[in-house]
Amino acid sequence: MTVLLDVLIVEDNEDDALLLLRELKKGNFQPRSERVESRPEMLSALTRKKWDIIIADYSMPNFGAVEALNLLQEEGLEIPFFIVSGTIGEDVAAAAMRGGAKDYLMKGNLTRLIPAIEREIQEKQMQRIQKMESLGALAGGVAHDFNNLLSAILGRAVIALDKLPLGHTARRDIELMIEHTERAADLANQMLAYSGKGGFEIQPMDLNALLHGNMPLLQAGIAKNVLVMMQLADYLPDVAADPGQLREVITQVVLNAAEAIGPRNGQIEIRTRLADDYELTLAEWPEEKWTRSGNYILLEIADNGSGIDNENLAKIFDPFFTTKELGRGLGLAAVQGIMRGHRAGMEVLSEPGLGTTFRFFMPACQMAERPAAPVVMAAPAGHKVLVIDDEQPIRDLVEDVLMMYDVPVLTASSGPKGIELYTQNRQDVGLIILDLSMPGMNGEDTCRALRELNEDVAIIISSGYHKDDVAERFSGLRPSGFLQKPYNPRQLVDEVKQRLDAAVPV
């Protein structure tokens, strides 16, 4: 299978350039190339396009490999740079490598060219994956801590609102506090989406039908000078996707496209069709070694807006990156996270002044087995609720809320303390609310220990992560329910009431 490769060749001899291209084709690359001979030509090429590699002749009279490498570094671009020459000494080659070149080769012996390029492409791909994983882990961790804080803020605000009589002047202020806290929770969920830990309700769905149904909202959400058009292939198989998350992806990309078009007349075209095997090699995938099999549906969203330059193209999926004065949260970073969660491929093509095309390769339906849903059990006899959470504000909030409904509460700040407290009050505890992420003994290990003490005790798992991730981790431990942080007091009361109302005598 051939791999597309964008190659910038710094060479004054056209025959030598053709020799390089022939060598690349022998190595199963399909090169798209441009040959330049001067500093202005190379600068123009670097500005117009994103290149995979640069190959430069060392011995050009006015603008050779050394000058080309210096220009690349002046522009702050990290593109693998290879030097070829008819004659080059070992000392000169070593100096070029120290200066930033990836390798040097003799024109009469190019056998090392293909392995050297493959090595650099693999290294660059690994760096991208590691960057995505690092940012994803950071975003997921921040979102979890953020949700803990928001739980306490939201809960206290709702309690305060309930205590105020209708018509009180402070009610509107507290209502605004609740509204903004919920918006902050939406941002935390975007961060979870970017980390790939957002909740996905994967199901077979008709992509074309979703696009048709979403069309009126898309057109209504952008300026009238921008026309949204669709070119959808007939008889496509269903895709395995979360409809709500996929709508978010489409909406986010269309809004960005409309902003790129600006006040002038322009158009956005949404296209679907079956992807071919060659196209799959062009996309970036969530895991380097993940084997892609089966059919894929290609979803393209193209605009004729201002386009994206190379420098910004490398940053568009970074959290909170924006070229505008005000952003919309995680934006395209969340798009990337959602696609990663769907194990879908992505490719972005853009040329300044001409427009941008986002390409998403969605797996056609072969439904992966979903984690089993949590088992809802009847709570055993007992009235007390045991709260195990390392966050003091969360423990205090749950205790205050449940005491308002005459439900006695025991609290513990860690897994071992919770187990000890349950052992001492086993006959009185009818329900346990257990935090997932705690230092030392985490929620999973604590739940396992509690199950060994009483396999029927009702346990509600509470977490800032999505319930799907929790269900997968706790599938063998039979959790009774789930509370997604941040939750408000009414959600807490409803969940607890449902479990305690179901209590049966021993």
C-alpha cells in the first residue's frame, strides 16, 4: 500500500530531482513534490504548504543545503531535513548533522533514503501520539478535580436558593451562580471529551439521516452570507457512533468554517462516501499500532474560507488554542477527543486563501461489545448512608443535604477508614456512596473490599469521569448506581431515595 508524501526538493538539477522521486516511489511512497532553487522560492513553498520532508542538495552554487537548513530554522519549522550530494566529506556531513539535518546521502547510493524517511515519519507520529496522550491525561485529570469543586459549589448554591422565599432579591444572583456553574461543568465535560474519557453511547446510526436532520440548525446558527451544501452518497452502511457527540463535532467544525469565511459570501460543503484503502493511510489515528479493518465512511466538511497557515495548522487541536479574540472552550480539541473516543481517523487539509477541509474516517457498523450496564440492586435493611470521599466539601455537602431529609450519614475520608466504619456499623448502613478517585486505596479497591464484607451492600459510585468508564472498571463489582459529578442536591436525593425505598428486610 502506497503512502502519500509531500516532499520539498532543494535542487538545481531536474534530473537529480527525478532520481529522488523515482527512489521514493520504489519505497512505496507516492510523492507530491515541488522543486526550488533559491531562498525566495523555498520561503514561498514553506508558507503555502505543510511538507512532510525536505531533501536538499549540498553543493548548489548560491543556495545549498546549509542555507536551506538555516532558513528552515529561522522559520521555526520542524520538518525532517535530508542532505544529498555527489561529493561530501565526513567532517562536512557530521557538521550538517549537528546543525539539524536528519541524515546525509550520496547521490550515487540512495539505499538509505527510504529507511531514513520511514524512521523519521514513525518518530514524528509517535511524538504526536505522545503529545495527544499527555494532553489528554492532563485534561482528564483537571476535569475530574474541577468536577469535585463544582459539586460543592453547585450543591451549596442550590441549598441556598431553596432556603430563600420566592421574590427575595438574592434569588436571581444565586440562580445565575447555578447557571454559570453548570456551564463550567459543560467545559469540564469538553475536557473529558478531549481526553477520550467522555461518555459515548455508541450505536448504529445513519450518518446521512443525522446530517439531514441537523441541516436546519446548522444553517440557522451561521450568518446568511454562508451557504451550507450537502453531497451525500447513497446506500451507505450505518456508522458506529454516538449521535449527540457526532452532532457536536459537525456543529463545531461548521461554526469554525463559517468564521473562516467571515463577512464575504462563501460556502461550506458537507460530503459523505465510502473511504478507500489508500485514503485510510493519509489519516491520523488514535493509536499508532491499532490495526484498521473493515469499512470506513468518509465525512468531509470543506469551506472556501481564509485557510490555515502551517504554523497554526499544527496547533488547532491544542486545548484553548484560538486565533480569535474569544474562544469557545476546547473547540477543535474536543473534536479530536471525540474522534479518538470513536477510534476514528482524521485529516485536515488547508491552504491559506483557499480554504480548509476536515476529513473524518468513521468505522462502518460492526458494533463493538459495550460494557455491561451497572446492576441495580435492592438496598438491604438499614437507614444510614456511608459516604467515602477524600474531599471534605463533598462529604459535608452530602451529609447536610441528606440530614435535611432525616437520613443519618456517616463519613470517611479514605478507603481504609470507610471499610473500618462500615465494619463497625454494618447492621445500620443501608447504602454507601463511594468516590472513584482517592489517594492510596482507590474506589475500585475499596468497593472490592466492601463486597468481600457484604456482597449485597448497595454501593453508588460517584465520579467526575463518565459513567461508561466507571461501568467498565466496576463491571464485576455490581455497583448499584452512579452519581456524575458535579451533581446537585436534587439528583443526590433522588438517587439515594431510590435505593433506600427499595430496601428489603434481612
